[in-house]
Amino acid sequence: MPSQERCGSAKVEYSLQQLLLALSSGSLIGFSLGLIGGGGSILATPLLIYVVGIKDVHTAIGTGALTVSFNAYLNLIGHTVRGHVWWRCALIFAIAGSFGAYLGSSLGKIVDGQSLLFMFGLLMMFVSFVMPNTRSTGELTPGCLTTRTHWKTSLVALLTGLCSGFFGIGGGFLIVPGLLLATRMPVINAVGTSLLAVGTFGLTTAINYTLSGLVDWHIAGYFIAGGMGGGILGTIASTRLAGQKGALTRVFRWIIFAASLYILWKSQPWFRAG
């Protein structure tokens, strides 16, 4: 039996296959967030559009932001238990970035959906090329960070939040390298610390889209459910592979690049006309 749900004023009907795809896609997002603090957030929108089958781009963005937020907070708990979170940096990123996320999501809602998707693909391709391979300092502790470092972190957070809200992404793929660049903290700590900001950025964007009726709550529930199991596995894998982060980062960059090509291809007018 198909499942029915109202999203805004339109009646949306999903098949069992689509709901299972939402569940498995959510697992992938949760795993990626737990593993590297990002990736799942930047993949949420294309998964909702091209795999699950949500037709409206803005609804996919709003729904993706909500699910990423919830799963990021769940993964934050796992990393906190393992001592990976530097809370002062996490709070700075979450607070400063939220202002940017609200402004970005307000701008994103007034941009044509397909144009937004095309720009999203361009951003993903840009990130795949410029994601810094910043070397962290393993001996660094939270007490070593200076006021100047915190101000630098605040600026990076503001800019990251702006991109996060505009494109409806959690921002983890920018937050992790941003934390490494600003603080040189160990990579595993950057992954754990990023999740508070990822969750907060996503929540800010989701609230903004919810007020406009641009969230599919039924699909969001399946995404969140799948993300719970995936997040646990991702956090465990991240802890065990912390010493091999360089390899994981390279794989992540190629995943982003491949996804960007697919999004750019599918957002072209000649493709939609066909």
C-alpha cells in the first residue's frame, strides 16, 4: 500500500519502494556524518530528489536540512562520549554560523529551484578541488587556543553558515576543513566538534523552510530512522580510522566531485526538456 502525506497544500503519495529508498538513503547520510562530520549533509538534497523522488527542489532542501540536523545531533552524542568534541570551538561555530545560515536560507527560498540546484553542483565541484589538506597538530589541546584563533573561527563559521543556509546543506564538508585551518586541532576532534554546528545550521534552515511549508515530514521520519543506525556505525568507524584520515578525505573529495557532475548534468535545461 502506498503511503500518503500532505506537504504544504499538495497531496504527496509515496510507494513502499520510495520509503525503503528513503530509509537506506538516511542510513548513508547518518554513516557519513558519523564518519567524517560531513558528506551526508551535502548528499541529502540530491538523494531526496533523484533517489526518493521528491519533485520540488525547495521541499527537498527543507526536508534534507531537518534530517541532517537531527542525525548530526545524534552523532554528536556518540563523539562526545568518546571525548572528541572541543565545546568552545563547537559553540563558536554554532552561534556565529547560525546567523549566516538564517540569512542564506532566506535568500535560497527566493531563488529558482533549478538554478539553486545548478549552483549547488558548482559549489560541490569547487569544494572537491579546494578542500584543504591542512595538517593538524596532535599535541594541541583546547586550552592552547588563543582569542585570535577564536575570532578567526567565528569568521569562518559565519561564511560557512551563509553557504549552508543558501544551499540547504549542513555544512560539515566546510566546517571540518575550516576547523583544521583555524585551529589545527586533531582531525578526529574536528569531526566531532563540527557536528554541533552541522546540527544547528540544519535546524536553522529547516525552521525557515518549515514556516513556508517546505518540509515533507513523512519522508523526513524515514530518513531520520535510517540515519540512527548509520550514524552509530559511522562514529565507530571514525574512531578506529582516525589515524588514516588522509585516505578518507581523498575518498570524500572524489565522492563530492562525482556527485557534483551528476547534479550539474541533471539540472541542465536540455536534460529537463528531455
